[in-house]
Amino acid sequence: MEEMYEVMKFVEHGEHCRQSMDCVRGTTLLACLKEEPRVGKAALFRWFRELVVSVDQFHRCRNGQDYRYLNPCSVIVTEEGGLMLLDMEAPDNSAAARQMQTGAVREHFVKPVYRMGVTRNHEADLYAYGKTLQFMLACTDVSPSLSRWEELRLERLIARCTGEKKTRFEDMRQVVRALPAPAENRVGRRRAERTVEGSKTGYLPAAAAGAAACLIVCLALDIGRQGVLKSYADTGGNMPAAVREEMLLAYDRLLELERDRSRIEETAVKKMRLEAEAGETEEAIRTGRAALKKTGGSEEIAGLLEEYGANGME
């Protein structure tokens, strides 16, 4: 049942952002998905983007201060179908604040954020955003269903938010760029990226972003890895984390589509080595085991699994 909530409204002024208050009729995200779990894919992806944009705007309005209350009870679904952040300082929102103290919400969203404390790189809000996305994906019946490509990108994005991957995000602007978008919503994605651009700090430079997109095409056409990597090496000889993520996603996509045994083996080996180089040994082991099931066996993949200590790991 819809109620009135005091929410935060953000107004963009060029590179600056100003916060104001608003009162809207709606329901919490928790209650909304409990009542109606069926959500269109475009709407779900729009929610993902609206939520991260709002949190980024909060950071910019509050000189980098974390929101700290992000969870399914602090997000309001308005009558128009948009998402807005609850104003946790408003006395009239005390009922929603009490709901956050219930067992499941507190254990999965509130307590972990408070244990993390206030940090320079917004780890607390990033963690809460990742967990909120997990909740939304678990509680929705998406129509049409997510593609395997979309699932892989969201899985990696959530892991980078929650810290389960070493290449974690540092701010919300990076999340906006990493969010996948269904084909029918690509224009909306570009608009959202412009909305939160503000400061350029934390963004993958435009040239590198374009090169990363080209990289996927190169891999798909089997042009090869070595020549492409030279353009990404920095002075220390290390590949930028954002480019590595794009490469891994490209390999995931190829492994999903490829049917030829030798090409599956070749792609899996490249992906395993790239993951191992990034210190993600467990990811490399999972990649190898999945490839072995598809190929029916490979001496090279088996050798890498042994090298990475897969024996005894389930």
C-alpha cells in the first residue's frame, strides 16, 4: 500500500549538484517487490542506474559523505515508477527506519556497512549498492529473462562493489560505466553517464574506454591478444583494471557462444592466465573446470588447474 515519504531530490547545475527535499507517494523497494515481483528488464536496468546515480549525487552534495543507509527499505518506488532515496533525517520516516532494524535487513545490509565505517573510497555505500542489486535480482521475475552476457556483467559488477574481487570500484561513477544496459536502453545509459560525470576523477579515460570496446571486437574476430595489449601498457607495464575487466567479459562472451572445441580451449586458457595474473586464482580455476566440461578434456587446461592448486578445491 502506498504511503507518503520524504525523499531527497537532486538538481544538477553543470558539474555541480544541489540537494533538496520532496514528499512523494510510493512504497519501499522491499514492499514493492514483495507485492509485485514481475519486472520488465528495461525497468529493472533503469532502477539499477537511477539508484547508483542518486547515491553519487548524494556524495557530491555532501562533500563525499556516505549515505550509509542504502538497502531495500531506504529506497522508495514512486507512483511514477522511479526510485528515490529516503531522507533518513526526516522524522516522518521513522517507520521506515525501524523496518531497517528487522533481523534480515539488519544482518545483510545495515550491520556490515556500520562495521566498515566511513571510508575514503565509499566502500560502505558500494557494498550496500552491490547487496541491494543482489536482492533485486533474487526477488524479481525479469521479463524478458536476462541473457548470460548480462548475468556475467552483473555478477562481476556486484563482486567489485562488495569487495569479492580485488579490482573493486572506488566510486559510484565507475559503477555507472560498468552497468550493462539492454539494447533498447543504450541511449538512456549514455544520458545517465553524462548526468553523474561531474568530476572526471575515477573515470576510465575516453580513449581507453573506446579502446576497450574495440578490444572486444578484436577478440571476437580472433585478431589476437599481443598487439592489442601493447596500447594499454602503462609505464609500469601493468594493464589498467578497467581494460582487464572488459577483456574478461569478452572472453566470457566467447566461451558462451563458441562451439568449436579447440577455440573453447584456447579462449579458456587465455582467460585463466589473465585471471591468475590479476591474483584471481579461484576465478581461473572455475573457468578451467567449466571449460573442461565443455571440451571433454584438455591437457593444457588440466596443467593450469594443477599449477593453480585446484586439487582439493571444490
